[in-house]
Amino acid sequence: MPAGACRRFTSLTRMRVIVMALWVTFAAAGCAATEELTSTPTSTMPPSTTTTTAVPEATPQTIVNAWIKAIVAQDAAALSGLVEPGGFVVLAGIENGYSEAEIAALLETGMPPDLVRQYWNTFHRGFTEVAGISLRAIKIGGFVEFTVGAETFAMVSVTREDAATAWITSLQDGDWRFDLVASFGSAFSGQLRRLVSELSDGPAGDRIRATFREVVLPGLRAAFRQNPANTALASELERLTLLLEP
């Protein structure tokens, strides 16, 4: 891996985009899924008492629940298994100004545990400082599965006080994962399209394009399924599709 691929994430300022994307989903509650969610019991995140995050009987609901708990506990090992990895690398790379070569290298090797821990620790602080709330205040409700092409997703009901929305998980090789692109990637749709438009024709560019076709493009389509009124996302999706599926 190139030496630069392991440099640390830069600053809270760069994290504000995804933190605010997460919070804005509450403000856009009226644009959340219109399908009825399954009547799964609602749960509130308890205070973390251990450093290891277990995921019993993994479902879309328990994955989102465990994701929040792992962020609070700074459990990098759990987070690496809970979050869809390709979209995570791409979004983290965009936020922190990584080069094409650095993003491609991390897609091959995976994000090092120290960077995973740092990213989510900064995310946790940013959510408190920028949005002004605690992740523990979020309640997880039911979920509904849906498909986009050959890919399976699930929208999980998320509430805080009187605001409600849905975050999205995806089924990856038989296991549910929190899908950052599907949940928050619409805030990055222009940057994602620009990244693809500027890729080289070499191995690094090919590796990133493959990840876009496999997880990023389906994730953005899932995001649009949740909010079909998002005309900006619709436009970027059309342009991105032309770049990846000419």
C-alpha cells in the first residue's frame, strides 16, 4: 500500500458533511419510506458497558442498533464487520481528500483498524458537536426489505423525539451491513460522480469503478428509492450511470 494511504483523517471540518447528512435525514422525515415497516419492537440504545459489540440474530434492525453502540464504544473490530466496506472506503476517501491510488489501495486491503476507530470517533464527536444530540437518544424501530435490481436492502425506522426517518442496510454475501452510501450518500452524489469522471484508465481507476458498479451505484439507487423527490440525486445518478454503464 502506498505510504500515503495510511495517513490519518484530517479534521472534524471534513466530517461535517456526513454528520450533517445523517442529521438532515431526520429533517426530511416526510421524504422517508412510504411503505409500512414491520412491527418490530422499538429499542433505545443503552449505555455501553463492554468494549465488544455482539450482534445476536443479525437483522437490519439489530445491525443499526449494533452500529450505534459500536460507535459509542469505539469498537473498531465490530464496526469493520457492521459497515459495508467498499462504500465506507470511497466516502471516507472523498471526505478526506485521498487520491485515486490511496482509495484503490484501501479497497484492496481494507481500512486499517486505527483509521476505522479514528473515523468513527470523529463521527461520534461531530454528531454531538454539529447536530447537538447524543447517538444514544436515537431509537431504532422496524424495517422493511426491498430490492434494487439484483441487490437487497432494508429501510430501518429511526426516531428521535418527534422526528423520524429511515436508514438503510444492504445484504452482502448473506449478511446485513449498515450501508453508508444508501443511507447518506446522496449528500455526496456530485463528489462521487466527479471522482468517477476523473479516474484514470489504469488498475487503480478500474478497481474504483468496479466498487462503484458493485456497491456505490446500487446504494445511491436505494437512496433514491427512499426519496424519489430528490431531483438533484436523480440527475447525478443519471450522469453517474452513463459514466459506469455506457
